[in-house]
Amino acid sequence: MIRKFGLILTCLSLLSACSAKPCPPARALRPPAVYLQEAPEPELKGGTNADLAQWALDLRAALRLANSDKRALREWSSKIP
């Protein structure tokens, strides 16, 4: 009888030991704030063809900046299990 009682207590102690550990709290993952900012839209200044060409280059630079942010977000999200 004592042997059975000891076996039951051993099993119960093993079960309670596992349940005593709290689970870690879940964390919400968010992208870095710098990636959530909008890219500024360049304004056309002047009225010459040279001004228009410079504006086109500024637009291209803004688009590349926006795309690099999206690329960084994709790389970041691929590392999350």
C-alpha cells in the first residue's frame, strides 16, 4: 500500500513541477518606426527643362528610398520564426 502511495506521489510531483513554470508573455512585433515614415515627395521648382530633369531625378531617388524601406521590412519579417 505504501509503495503504491509513494508511486502516486512521485507522479503527482512530476506533473506539478512542470505546471509551476509560467509561460513567457507574448510580444507583439512591429517594424521599426523609421520604416513606417512616408517618403517625402519632391516638389517641382522652376520652369525650365533642367528643373524638370532635376525633379525627375529627385522623384527617382524618393522611389528608391521607399523601395529600400520595403526591402528592409521583407528582410526583417523573413527572420521572424
